[in-house]
Amino acid sequence: METLLTDAGPLVALLNHRDEYHAWAREQFAHLTSPLLTCEGAITEASYLLQADGLPPCGVVELVERGIVKIQFAFASNHNRVLSLMKKYADTPMDFVDACLVTMTEAKRDCRLLTLDSDFQIYRRFERQAIPLIVPAK
């Protein structure tokens, strides 16, 4: 069974009706049959971005509480890989959340990542493998 992961962008788009990708995010979330997996950093980032847009940041935590999103990443067990990725992609630059999510794609081989971040088209899992993405059509 394919696992779906999410970055912060789709969470923000879902909860912010003014976001240009709101309709796309609603469509993605409407078809979920199991929780989207993410890392705590993505929850933090999404909460911050919602608050910066004048929206309640608790909406993201409510998605976790309702079981729509599940936090499933242990940084303590993966810090070496996260650091390695951040150093490898320092010129992009790769932020902490992106490194955590790439690491998650390596742990969940049969997965796809919902994202609005074009940098994930540059990043590689297992050093050379493109990350399977779900992105809005351009």
C-alpha cells in the first residue's frame, strides 16, 4: 500500500481559503484513505505560516488530532541522515523540514510526497532516485 507524505505547503493551502492552491489541496485531501505522514517540523512550519497570514495556527494541530495527518518521524534516530542531506544540498539550500521529509521517503519506499516546493524535484532519495511527488499541475 502506498504511503502519502506531506510537506507544510499543502497543509497551509488546505486551511487557508485564500491560498492559490486551496482547491488543489482540498481535492488531494478529499481522496485520502489513510492519514498523511509528516514530521513535527512541517507542523511547526505550517502553523507559523498560517499565523503569519492572520489565521489560527491551531488548525494544523487539529488535523493531527482528527487523524488526517500523523507525525511519524524520529529526528533522534535520523539526525545523521538529516545533517548529511542538509550539507549535500547546502547550495539549494535544503532546510531542516525538507531534509526530514527526504529521509522519510527513504524509510517509506512505496510513497509519494504532497508538496508545493519545487526543490523536491532537485532532491534525490538514496542519492540518485527521484522522489515520487504529488504537485499541482502547472
